[in-house]
Amino acid sequence: QVQLVESGGGLVQPGGSLRLSCAASGSIFSNNWMGWYRQAPGKERELVARITSLGLKNYADSVKGRFRISRDNAKNTVYLHMDSLKPEDTAVYYCNVWPITARAGDYWGQGTQVTVSS
């Protein structure tokens, strides 16, 4: 059974930082790109950052230079370190494999809420 469990969200002031964690089942983690996605109210879910099993990374333009994705293959965990947070970063953050295939669409966890507000 595939499980994705996100944690680390919260309320932070603009300019602040948070680190999100995602614990994943080993069956999907080992050889896949892993991604962090987010969904803001009234908007579609979007890819924020992704990382290969060897550590190659890509970022959405909106977070480039502020967010950093990493993974610990021994712990089947992927992280998203977020700096210089903006109110527009407010969303529910999810992790999953990339790309989102039909099967991966069944993997979504509960996500973790990030709220950036003064």
C-alpha cells in the first residue's frame, strides 16, 4: 500500500521560513522523480519542485531561489525548505511522484497547510 505523509506546515509571517517533510512508501520512492505540489484556494494543483533519485532538481519560476528540494533515500523522505515566504505561497502542499500518472493519482496524501500572513 502506497502512503505519502506530509508534515511541517503552519502559519508563518511574510519573509519567514518553513521546512516540509514527506515520508513515502519505499515502493514508489526509490527510482522515481519525487515532487512537491501545492494547491491554493480556487486554483489547480501545481508542481513546485521535483528531484530525481540522484538529486537533480527543477523548480517552478515562482519559487526559484527561495525554495530548495532535497531527499534522503535511506529514509524514503523528501523535503522542501522554503525561505522568503510570500502570501502567494499560501496553499496546501503535497508530495507525490512526478509525473502524475493515472496510478499516481491515487497516491495523494492529506497534504500540509502553509499559510503566509502577518
